[in-house]
Amino acid sequence: MRQERLSLDDLELVRAIGTHGSLTAAAKALAIEHSGAFRRLAAIEARVGSALFRRGRRGYVPTEAGELAIAGAQRLLVDVDQLQRQLAGRDARAEGRIRVTIPDTLAGLAARLCREFSARHPALRCDLVVANAFFDLQRQDAEVALRASAAPPDGLSARRIGAIATAAYAPAAEAGGAATADADWVGFDDTLAHLSSARWLRTHVPPERIAMRVNSLPAALAACQAGIGRALLPCYLGDAATGVKRLRGNFEEIRTDLWFATHPDLRRSAKVRLLREFALRWLPERIA
């Protein structure tokens, strides 16, 4: 009797459980219900005739068969993803949807970018995925990424859009117009210690003047709006916000660039090329 083949969805689930070590996390990553993932895994194991994972308090640990299945799923899915990217990269049609991943600070600006882009190209629409961690463009979690960093992302086709201006902001009710250290400031926790603005704070502001530490720039803005302290923010974020005011000061040493990145296989895609060209014209003056 012919054995039923595993589907690509089956392989995606096996790979996701192996990656995350948890059925709950795997289901979340694949945007499916936990109960559905549980039933699918049981059906997969019944089909192959072997348990692929041991369930324990530490999560899902692959068996010997599971290790083999995870490795095979990874190889096959990488090949499928590569084929899809290559085919998409040859697509000369300027129509359809483009999935764009952005950090949380860029949500408002990116939404306006996509609105103007679609007005110029009515056959194209953008889907925004807010994720501060870099989405895996190798696996087509997104086709395009807008990312702020000091250097271009490794392994991707990236174009520099421009330098992001940064300034100090104070609660609107606070007196004084200069960015000095003799005031309370909003700092960043270890997850954002790599930011040049975090380095500026460590250099110029005594630890006792850090009134609060946060793990995102929108949280820094919210703390500033609440009157907790001053905050270093990208000007495109701070200038558009209410309840804060921009302070005088030179912050040229806080250098961050904005990059338009895509997988090399997609750089010649007609719709990606159109979005890239539009972003390179539209964004620079709005982040300076």
C-alpha cells in the first residue's frame, strides 16, 4: 500500500517545533491553533510510524527519528524557499502584494510610505509586519525589510536610504531648552545597549539620573510623555508626537542609517524594484 507523503505544511511544523522546542511556540510562529498543531503532529507521527519528539517539562525534545525529520525538512524547505524566491525574482509583473517587515518605531512612517506608494502604483499593495527582530528573509517571512542600523544587514541586498536624525526630547511641561545631563533621563536596558543613543547616555548621563530604563523606543517616548524624563528619539518619531518638545543640542555622534533590504534573489523583482525606487526618493527627507 502506497504511503501518503508528508506535505510542505507537515515539514514546516516539524521544522518549527525543532526550532522553538515547543509546540505552543511553533504554532504561534506558523499562525495556527495549538490544538490543530497537536493533531497534525500526531497524524505525522502516525504516518511515519515513529515518535518524532519526546514531551517533557522542558518542551519537545526530538528523538533520533525527529532529528532526521528536522534535518530533512530543513533541507527540503530551503530548496523550496529558494525556488520560490528565484521565481518571484523573475516576476516582471508590477502587481500583487509586498510583505514589508519594520521595527515598531517605523510603523507610522511606513504606513504613510505604503499609502503614497499604492496611490502611485494602484495594482500594488503593501502588508506591514512589525517585528524588531530581523525577520528571516531567507524563509520569506517577508520580502522587504526596512531596518535602522550602523551597517547593512549581512547576506542581503541592501540599499542605504539615509541617515536618521536623532534629538533629545523633554516632557512638554518641562522648562529649559537645552539637552543637559542635570535632568532625569529615560535610558535603555541591555537589549538596546548596542544603540548609539544608549552609548551617548552612558557617556553623558550619570547612572543616578536615569529615571527609567525601557526596551523599546516607543516606550521611551511614552515615558517622556508621562513626565518621567528626557529621551533620545529619532526625529521622525519625536517630532510627530504630542506631549513632548525637542531640545537644542548636537547629536551627530548618534549615527544610525536606514536600509532597504531584500533577499538577493528578489532584488530584480518588478514590484520590489518599484518599492525600492519609491522608498529611496520618498524617505530620505522624512528621516533627516
